[in-house]
Amino acid sequence: QVQLLESGGGLVQTGDSLRLSCAASGRTFSGYAMGWFRQSPGKEREFVAAISRDDGYTSYAGSVKGRFTISRDSAKNTVYLQMNSLKPEDTAVYFCAAARSSSISISTDSRDVGSWGQGTQVTVSS
């Protein structure tokens, strides 16, 4: 089982940027797809971004495409989410996620998640 610890959330204004980090420990980081999800009060947890286990292929939700960038540094066992041009509707708790199996190359489905971080709050004021 992998342990995930997010950091980098905070309170920003519309148009600002933030970079979230997710440090992984407990098992081999490389070889597993990673992703970010978010959840706002009263809403379901939703997919934000994903990065493949090996070739760096990425996938994004339509609402963040062109503004957010997911990346990974295997040497540091860390996944990042660079968020630019933030909007009030981006306000949510952001969760880092690791795939439940190394056979999953990349996924946008929360049912493929094996480990979740505790979440970090991002608040964008208008």
C-alpha cells in the first residue's frame, strides 16, 4: 500500500496560480498511474487530471484543460498539479490518487484508485 501526502493548497484570488504536491511512500512509486481528484461541498468527487505509469501520457477534465498541468518526478516520488488561471469554481478539496494496480496504464475513474491522500483545500476568491 502506498501512502500519499498532499501539500500546497491555500487561499488565492481569481487568476492566481498554485502548485500542489503529492509525496508518495510505502511502495515503488514508478510503474503506477497517478491522478488528482477534487470534491466541493455537496458534490461528488470528480476527476481532475491523470498521468500514466511510464510514458508521461496525461489526461484532463474538460473544465481544467489548458489551465492545469500534471507531472511526476520519479526520483522524488512526487506528483505535481500546476494550476493556473484559477477560478472560484476550482474551489474544492483536492485529493491525490494512486492506481490500485500496476496493470492500469492511466485512468480517470475513481474505481481504479487504490490509495487516496488526505486532501488539501484550495479556495479561490472572486
